[in-house]
Amino acid sequence: MSMKGFFGAAAIAQAEDRKKRAAAERRPTTARGFIMRVLLGIFPLLVIPVAIYNLIALPFGGSGDPDSAVIANASPILDLLNNPMLTMPMISGVNWAVTNGEMLILFSIALLFMEILKSTSTGTATIINHAISMILFIVCLVEFLLLPNFATSVFFIIMIMTLLDVLAGVVVTIVSARRDFGVGEGFSA
């Protein structure tokens, strides 16, 4: 098979794949399913750990005088974040303790992974997702710099995850779009 025949066959296969995807998009769906799919496409998943942290940190004033923790240069929420959530005995004979803050970071890492997987698609929902992710990073940065309960390593790591979500999402989307554009360009006669 010649190169021209090979590329022609590949172009035909790609056109058929596009037709199948377009037909699948036209299939009737329930309104609730469609809305959920759109919300999951637009909604940055890292809003969840940021919201959890906000729900814990904003009303939490710490023990005793709220000014004493700030004067001592420690965030009032540190005691809560450093409390063990889970303790497991190890074969070595020691106990492995996982704190509340570490569990929140672990949950955030899992959501960051899913967010990066979502960013491989190209479309309007993905672009809106990146814009909302950028807003989320800016909100996290402002909270980190201005509010005492947000000046913790746990929140800093979550904030950096929101930044990585923005950067990775934009880079992956650009690479995917460039690849799609390059493939479509190579088949024009």
C-alpha cells in the first residue's frame, strides 16, 4: 500500500469516527443526565477540597483568645489539621497516623488526577473549566495571603494543586488541539 493510500484510508477512518461521535451526541438524553455531564465538564473538581477547607477554616477561631494564635505566628486551625484521623499498626511495630490535613491533601491529589484527565478533551466546556480553575487559584492565593487560618502547609499544597490544574489543563488542551489541528492539516489534498 502506498503512503498516499495509507493516509487516505486513515483520513476515511477518521471521518467515519467523527460521524459516529456526532451521531452519538445527537442521541436523545435525559435532561438531568445532560445537565450533570455539562456540570462535571465545567465544574473544576478541586473546588471540593477548597470548599471543605473553607467550611472548616472560616468559622474556626482556635482555642482561647483568637489573637494569641496569630501573635504566636501559628494558624489557629493547625491543631485541627494535625489531629490524627486514622491510625494503623504497622508490621514494624509502630503506628502510622494519618492526620486530617494529610487526608484532605490525599483527596485533593485524587481530584487533581481526575481534573487532568478531564483536560484532555477540547471544547467549550473545557475552556470554561480552565477559566473557573484560574478564578479558583486566585481565590486560594488571596485567602492564603490574607487570612490566618489559610496560612498552613495543607492549604498551600491545595493552592499549588489548583495552580497545577490551571497550568496542566491549558498545556494539555493546547497540545491536544495542536495534535488535532496537525492531523486535520496533513490530510488536505
